[in-house]
Amino acid sequence: MTEKTSPLAMARLLNSAADVIAGSALCGTPGDHETGRDAQVHTPSAVTPTDLDKVCGMASLAFGEVTGPGGQPVQEQTSGTLNSTGTDWFCDLSFKNDRKNGPFTHLAVVQSPRLVAALKSRGFEGTQCNDREVVFAHDDLSYPWDPKERAATGMPDLREMSKLFATAAKKALNCAT
């Protein structure tokens, strides 16, 4: 971005690109998003220490004892609003002072129709919640660790992580389970 490019202008550009990609990938019709709703820009929260009994602020998402490979505590950063209908929400988890690898897990509660359409076929759990389709997505494929390293940190394996996250997100959104 240049000094003259605002976050909203960048969001509009990315929204237009998403329209083109969605149309060509048959993930919805370009312009399928809610009419009259402009691209939303959410400022990420500050990076804060993670309460391992309330990960990403979700009362029912608990990991127990988790520390980085060097004993570092877990920290988190969120964007969006978790309990707002139609708003996407994201949480990145990282180990403190791990500037080399970045977040080890990205969590997302996705409610935007175009993103839901794109993620449904990727195997993430989804449900109807507050008369909207919601997908609970996560990604930790970009973090350079093998299953043994992951287990040594105390993090749940991918299958368990998916289950814990979807259950906690449903509860946080008051979705039928």
C-alpha cells in the first residue's frame, strides 16, 4: 500500500478480486455478497497473552498446558467480531517472541456467504446459526512443525483441534449443535 491507499480502498480492491475468483471458481456469483454492504475493514487487536482456559476469548475453548518449543507462552491476536451475525472473526495464535515462524494456528468463524461457499468444500465443519450458514475454519499448515513437535508443545492434534474449536465457536454464537 502506498501512503495514499486507505485500508477501505484496499478492502474494496480485494473484494473485487474475490468477486472475479468466486465467479471463475463457481463459488458463488460475482457480487453475491449482501447488497449495499461495503467492504469491511477490521483493525486487529493488540497481541495479548492467551488465557489457555479461554483461548481467543471463547469461554469453552481450553487447551490446558501449551508452551512453545523453548517454553514460550502462547499469545493471540483477533480481528472482527465473534458474536455479530454476518461478520467474520479471526484469531491467530503464536508463541511469544517467535518472530521467525509467526502464528502456529489461524482460527476463523466465517459467515460471509462467498467465503462460506469457498470453505464448505474444504472439509471444515459448518452449521446453520442465527439463520445463516457458518463455517469454522482453521489452518496451521504454514507453521514448520511435525506431529511430534506439535505434541511436545501440548497442542491438540489437528482432528481434536477442529472438534474443540467448532464446539466452542458454536457455543459462543449460541448455535444449535
